[in-house]
Amino acid sequence: MAAGWNADTAAGPVGSGTVTLVEGSSFCISSANGDIHPEHPHGVFHEDTRILSRWNLSVNGLPLEALTAETKEPYRALFIGRVPRSDGYADSPLIVERLREVGAGIREEITIRNYSSKETECIVSLNVESDFADLFEVKEARVQRRWEESRQPESDSLVIKAGWQDLVKSVVVNAHGAEVTADSLTFRTLVPARGAWSSRVSVAPAANGGGGVPPSSLIRPAPGDVSPSDRRRQEWVAKIPKLHMGNRSIERTLRRSYDDLGALRIEDPAHPERIVVAAGAPWFMTLFGRDSLWASEMALPVDPSLALGTLQTLADRQGKVVDVMSEEEPGKILHEVRLGISSGLALGGKSAYYGSVDATPQFVMALGSVSRWGFAKDTIAALLPHADRALDWVRNYGDKDGDGFVEYERLNDQGLINQGWKDSWDGINFADGTLAEPPIALCEVQALVYSAFLSRAWMAYDAGDAPLAARLTEEAAQLKKKFNEQFWLPDRGYYAVALDRNKRPVDACTSNMGQCLWHGIVDEDKLPLVAERLMTPEMFSGWGVRTLATDMGAYNPASYHNGSVWPHDNAIIAVGLLRYGFVVEAQRIATALLEAAEYTDGRLPELFCGFSRDQVTEPVPYPTACSPQAWAATTPIMLVTSLMRYDAHVSRGGMWLDPVLPESYGDLHITNAPMGGGRITINITGSEPSVQGLPEGLTFHREHRPWLTELLAEAGLGK
């Protein structure tokens, strides 16, 4: 079995009560008492490797009884438990606190508080194991590789080394004041009556399989100083907009989104100055073409540099050759980057998999969006050849049969069967539930290609190349005509989700057609029918638009893609509805999702089940949903900014703001919002907006931003 992408793409179950912490490319999954067990998908993971597979704390030989676990920041949590009494009485006087922080490993402060009137002897032990399993092996419960291991106590540290073939990996466990053996770390202490005892431990990967000091992210900060993770968060908070909203629940959700987005940032190792967005925790803390592009596009009003860094990093890894194993093709944008061993074996030694049909046109669309936000012309110009290569892929490899549509079919039997955003094996099906057979042309992929043509056309026109702009605009027009002729189902009143291998319309009623609204590929006469269909009880659950209507053969409210509700999907649909003036429908979707976030402490998950709000009064969690997840974290940002009808087009000298926020959201005050190299303040009182601090040369327009079709029509290109 290959490394994950040929399996069901839903994340593996981590179990109820687990706590996930994330910081950059590292994350930790543990039980509610803080322990990590190798028989569960627990662990501390760094760069796709489980560097800590067991971390069991006992006091006087007894594991802790969990009382609570509170996530302080995305990378820090406090676990509180108690030591069970050995004499059978219910209440224990010994309370244990574990304050854990994730960096390139973990740092943990253990405190025992004695609430009795007698001093108490405590033997505090930590059992430690590191299996160096590949992330996918853990996710799919197939850890089989056996490393040759050595465990070497060194003073108050334990060095665990493991070798497999010519690879050597190691971790260093530091525990000042502990007795260290090959299996455990033990503290012996006398906790005074009404007093406390405390110690600190850390676990970190060692460079080049050696020992040595822990990385800077795990070194205890000096008194009065903050940890590197805290400093990184402070720098992020100082950089992004600050907001106050009359509706405190929505304000909390937006702040949580900001925090999660900050924690999901990772660096391009070859260019540390480039920050990109990882897809989501726990299993996808890496660069994903589709997810990272959507999340960074949705977050443009918060930090446009995330989208630029994502584009630059993807451009560096753009496909150059045809490779059947990795599904690389010239001009193609990757699906995901992986660093683990099993990934490399499955990909013939490569670290990137390219099995995504939508990331390549999406790259061009995202570049068009970024170009509006005021980056230097030469910065954008450096990416234009990559956009052109991406469009060459669309024409030469995406549309292999020359029918004018981009299709996918995996190049080997280990690749993903479905390669759009609904990439589970059963994600694309007919109304009767029959699976569609590839090559498959998805409706929203054609819409993305349409946006890509128009985005590149506008960038060409903006740079003075009117002939290229005209050719691309004509390509887009031909695609739109063909799309509406072949995907529209007049007897159903909605668009087919796809065309199958025989060019038959795949007639299931899905949310995919809602995403087409964003791109403008839907003919005007069909707009009311699409909007109406999306808001029917079969599609709208009360918490959002379902991925598949309840009257379809494959509908299952607790499935990954066949009846669930995905927040990012709904955000894209809401923007599309707003584009065509369906304000009430967009408000209804946005409000439902923001209300759903109240049930998960302001953090929207990757998805939740599609049960009707009339049947179940709370959103039903999907068992293996990623959280935090990048495009779920950016969904509240996109919902609110789209209802603000807020956007920029610096090359045209303008910013646009024409709010239609529901009255229940209250007034909105935003400071430190990035705009054209400066920072602006936005106030919305009732429905009245005002803007202060616009950089010189920019004008505030109280109207919706012109879409690319309108801009190109003004230039005499297209309608």
C-alpha cells in the first residue's frame, strides 16, 4: 500500500477526548490526561515522523485520572488530573498539572499539588518510547517497520537512536534531576503538606541522528522572556487586523480563526522568508496545493503575504516531467508534499505527489487575486511564466482527449481515484448512487479553468499585452458556452456534478454547482434555479449546504463527501450567491455556519455531519474531521469579509466596501487591516461604512468590486 493518498482521504480516527496541539510542521495528539499511547493514533510528530510514540506519566505506579484539558493556544494545553487513591476512597489530595507546549518536539512542566495536611512521598515516572513511524503508518494503523534501536542514558537525558537501512534518527529526552534508565525517567520527591513540586522535561529530535541540546523552540525561556512559539504568535498578532464586533460570539470565532491560521503557518525550508499555510491538523501539517491555495486566498484581507508565499513555494515545485508514480506532469501544481519514509518509497524517492486536477488552474486564479493586493510588479511578473505553464498543462495534459474540458484519471493504481476536492473513493456518483468512472470532468474544475483564463487575461491586459488578454478571454468564453450546453440538466434544473468517461452527465445534485457561482461560469438564466436548489431542504441542513442532496442514492449524513457539510464549501457558495445579488441566501448560510461554530468553542471543523437542524439541534461532529484545518479556519474570515463586500484592486487605485452584514452581527470596527502597502481602519455602524488611513493613490468605493468579467468587458474584451 502506498503512502496514504490511495486510501480513503478522511483523516484517521484519533478517538474521543483526544487533545491536538499544533505549531508549524509539528503536532501532538494525546489522551485527555496527557498520556500518549502507541496503540492509538497518538504521538508527537515532526516533519511527518512520530518522534514520540509513548509518553505515560504515573505517580506512585498509578496513571492519572483526567479531570480537564484546556487548550490555551493552538500549541499549548494544560492537562489537570488526579492520582487515584490506593485505599479505595474517592477523593485524592494529589492533583497533577501538565502544561505542554509543542515546538520541534514538546516541552512539559509537571506540577504536583498536595492538598492534604501531610507531606506525601511521590515517585513520578515517565515511560518513553519512540518508534519513528511514518505519519501515514500511524494514520492508517499499519505501523510495521522495525528499526534497530539503541537507548542510551546520559546523565539526566535519554538518547533514543534508531536505524533502518542507511537512515538514522534520534530523539533526546531531557529531564533535569531525574533518574534515567533505558526505559523511563523517574523523579523521587517529597511533596509538602499544602505544597507543590514541579519539574520540566522536553523531547526533541536530534540533528543527523545524534544527541546534543534541544532546538531553540524547546529551550526554557529566561525569566521574563517568552517562548519562541509565544514570540511567533505575538509577531503574528501584531501583523494582522484587530477587530471588535457587536456580536461577541462571532468576534470570538474570528479571533479563534486568526489564532489557528497563525499556528498553521509553516516555512518553506529552502526559503525561510516564505510562509505558507499547512492544510490542517492532525494529519495534514504540510503544503497542499488545493487546500493551501484556497486557505490563503480566503485569508487575503488578513495577510496577503501568505498567498504570495504559497504561490512562490508551489511555483518552485511545479511539475517538469511526466512521472507515472508521482503523477507529475509539466506545468502541474502538486497535491501535497510529504517527508516521511513510506511516502518517498511510494513515490520513487520523491517528496511530492501531484494527483490533483484542480490545484493547477487554481494556482492561476490565486495569482490573479494576489496581483490585486498591491505587491510589486516584478514580484507578480516573476510568477507569470509559471501561470503560463499551468495553462499549458490545462490544454495539453488536463484535457487529454481534446474535448475542451479538464478531466482526471489516476496514472497508477496507487494514486487517488478521485482527484478533485471531493477526493474520497466514492465522492463522485450518479443520482442513483452508482459511482462515476474516470476520466471524470468535474463541474467546478471547469469553473476554475474559466477563472484561470480570465485571471491570466486580466494580468496580461494590466501589463499592456492586449492581444494575449483577447485570446484568453475568447478561450474562457468558449469554455463557458460549452459548459452550459453539456453540464446543465434542463429536466432537473441544476448542473451535473461531472461528465463521466462516456461523456454522460453525472446527474447527482451536489454542492459543487454552488462553487461554480463564484467563478461566473453560470449562465444568467440559470442563476435563480441554482440558488433556489441550493437552499431547498434536501440541500440546506440548517447548518449549511450539504455536499449531496438527501434524495440522492448515495446520501449518507455521516459520510465524508456524500451528505456532510463542509464550511469552506459553503463559504465559496456564499460568495457566489452574493456575486449575483442573492444576499438573503448568503446571509442565511453565513449565519448558520457562525452559529455552528459556537458549539465547538469558536473553531469550525473541517466538516460536520449533514443531519437536519430540525432533527438534531446541534451540529453533529464528523468523527475524523481535522481541527484546526486551514480552509475551515479561514471560512469565518471569508464569510464576514464577503458580507462586508470588501476587496481591493490596487492597480486600479481602489478598495471596495458595500456591507450587507445582518443586523444581528452588530457594529464592526477593524484596525491594522493591510491595504496597498499601508494599514487602514474600517468602521461599519449599522450598514454605514467608513475608512481611514488609505494609502495615497487609493480611493474608497462604496459598491461591490467589479468582477473580472466586468473589468474585461470595460476593456472591450468579452461580455
